[in-house]
Amino acid sequence: MTKEPTAKRRSPLEDYLWPIFVAACGNCCVACKATGVPLQRGHVQRHADSGPATLENLMPLCAQCNGKNNKSFNMSDTRPVDWRSSFLKLLAQNLRLKLIVNRGVHPSPQNDKGVQGVDQQNSLHSKEVVGWDAVIFETNSELYTPIPGRPSLVPLAETLATEGFRIISGGTDTHLMLVDVFSKGMFGSEAEKALGEAAITVNKNAIPFDTNPPMKPSGIRVGSPALTTRGMKEAEMRQVGRWIAEALFNRTEAAVLAKVRKQVLELAEAFPLYPERRAKAQVEVRA
């Protein structure tokens, strides 16, 4: 009776995920810290010693360290302590980029270095939601691309430029843009605070060659996802741009900020989140 060959145990990562995992582990052999060398899929506990075929057991190793691992001993887990969060963060950025490229919203950055993305922890879940949107909604759907043919933030960027603000790089072809406010006599922190009082959320952000301190940078970062998620289109984007300019030019005038805030909240009320749930709740209340 012949013995059936044992199936080779596969790595828990698909090939396209391996570079992301390596980057999360520091782009080096985690045992000897060698960089610039081909990395192999090593394991904390060898498969020969019943090591599980899981991500938790995977390590990027150079050929020399992986050879020692396979032949003689199990390795100490020398991966960075934050490799899990780094892997999820990079995966979310990669997913977001693949979606917008596949939908034709943004040119492929195949020859570029790195990817753009939002790095706040509270934004990571939203990128996962974007992934589910790709499954649920058709390519180039109106929900995802409310302004057909170009990124939704372009009208807002154009409006701010018309109001005299300098958009870093001259414009935007993504969902993000960086605006120089220091040239208008204010720090990014001042602009962030004034817009917050007007119910418009942005982040203070350094600009290229910024000479101001990190907590008082020269720019603000503006994004469109919070608007497009509500279904806002070009007219609303331009209106928001005008409100941003009005609030910044009158950042010390409480009455003006209060007026803008009222208008912003009225617009948000006209484009509610989850309108179908709101309608259902209203029906239930009437009943």
C-alpha cells in the first residue's frame, strides 16, 4: 500500500499581501535586521514542530536565517510589537487605493512611491466600509463618484483657489487636498479652530518646506468623504468652499462663525446620514 504524499502547508498570506506584511515588519529580516535582501516566509514555530499555518506564526526572514530556522531551532518572535496595527493600516490604504484605481477615479500609481491615505485610527474602519461599498455598489456608481468624470473634491478646491487660497500642488486628483492658510495670515491651528466653531471639520497640517512649528503649521487638510457619503454633489462642494473661505476671513467674528455654522447644519440636515433609517424611525414615531 503506497503512502499518499503530504500536501504542502501553504502560507496564510496571498502573494499580493506579502509585501504589505513585510512593510509592517520593517522591510527587513526580523531576525538579523538585514535590509535590501530577498526575504522568505519563515515561522516563529517550525511547521515540522507543528507550527500553525497562521499569520501569527509568519515572519519575514533572509535566506540564511530561514535556513537556520528550518534546520535547527525555532526562532524568537522578533517582529515589531506594533506589526499587527501596521499591517491593518497598510492593508486599508492599499484597499482604498485599489478601489479608486479600479473604478477609474484615479490613475494607477504603479510607478509612484507610496500611497495616499488617512492615518487617524478613527478613519481605518471607514476604509473597511469602502471595501464593502465596492462589493455592494456598481463600478462608478453615483454614490461613490457623485461628480462623474472627476474627483468630488475638485469643485471645492477650485472654489477655495478662486477665493485666493493656495492649494498645495496646484489642485487635487484625490479625495484630499492641502491648503496653505499661512499666506492669508493665520496658522493652521487657528484655521482648524475657527472652522470647528463653524461646524466644519478639518485638520491643521504642515505644508512642504513649512518653517512653522508642528502644532502651529501653515496649512489645513481638507477631505470630501464626509460630504460624498451624504450624497452631496458639485453645488454643495462649491458652497462648502465658500463657507470655509468666509469663516477663515472672519475667524475672529463670532457672529459670522455662528451664521456659517447655522447654514452648515441646515445643509447637513438636508443630506442626512442613513436617510432610510431616519424615514423608518419617523414612520414608527407617527404610528
